[in-house]
Amino acid sequence: MSLENAEDKNILLRKCDGRVGQIVPPKKGRFLEEGTFGSVYQSDVHTKSESLNREITLVAKEFKKAGGAERAFETYGKLKGMGLKVPPTYRLDRENNRIFMTDYNRGGNVALSSTSSNNHAEGLMIRNVLNLESLKKEIEKQCALAAQNRVRLPQDAFFFIVPRKGGDVNIDFVIADLDLIFSEYARELNLDEEGCLKENNTNARNALKNIMKNFSE
């Protein structure tokens, strides 16, 4: 069921701890990206329960293949359990094959992927990364933690959160695109911990290099 065809009834969103919440059927907001596995857009979500009614902006990913959202949700649970830096909000809409997650394109920031067009960040120019060394160290820690669990982090897994105004900036990151982490390709590589660490560090460095190349003044 696509977003436009969703019935006028509350939608169930599942958390990785097993709890289930409800939202009023949302409408598509700003389009962000058309990816290999799904369409990504912003969505104003109205939560509805006896104790809480509020509206928040999340990023929604509507998957193209059946079961895509379920697989991403399972991956999220595994990575979160390992202590990897994943979005704090990640909810499964099983009926509509969608994921709703934290929107990092708010509060004056923009989330950048090294493997997409990032059209929503048009005009952004970075002059200097003030926290470059600490950023690299934190990324390396995450790469090592993933490798300890024999998890390969592809380049497109990394998203970088940058102030929209650009200039001299502090950059944060999150592991947010989870589609290829437990893919057939990852299994075929059959990497040990050392191999995973090397692969993860290479992919992370390339991701950051692409961001700097595409958005540096």
C-alpha cells in the first residue's frame, strides 16, 4: 500500500523494543531522494494515544520491494544492540512497507550522503571543519565496534550532519542507510574482524572525502 492509498485509519508504528504506537495517516512532505531501495521524503507525523498527542517531523523511507522495511528494521535492532551510532528514532510501518526515522534536516542542519545527489543541500559550502580530528576518531571507533561484530559498513551507510549555513562548521555523523549492511554482497565477502575493520575504515574515509570534495569552498 502506497502513502497516497493509505486508508483513513491510524497506522501502527513498531519500535525495536517491541512496543507499538499509533499515528494519524501522514502526507508526504519535502522529497529528499530516490534511491535504489526506496523513496525518501520528510513527513509530519501526528502521534495519537490516550496519554500523548503531538506532531513531529520525521524522515520516511518507502521501500520498493516487499519486505524491505522489515529487513531494515531488523538490521537497525542488531546495530543498536551493538552500540552503533544509529538514529534514535526508527519505526516500522509494516503494513505500508515504510520506515520512519529521525530527521536530521532540522534545527539549521542538513544531512549529507556521499553517494546521493543531496539536492536538498544545494548551495551549501564548507570552508573549514573545526572538529575534523575528533570526527575522524569517533568514526574510527564506530568502524572498530562494527568490525568486532563482523559487520561491514558500506560507504552509503554514513550520513554527515552539517550546519546549513556552511562556512566554518562542526560535523556530526550517523549510520542511517542500513540496506546493504547485511546484504548478499557483504556475506559473500566473508570478512574476519581485521578485514571488516579495513573495509569499514576505507569506506568511511571515502564517504567523508566525497562530502568534502562536493561541498568545500
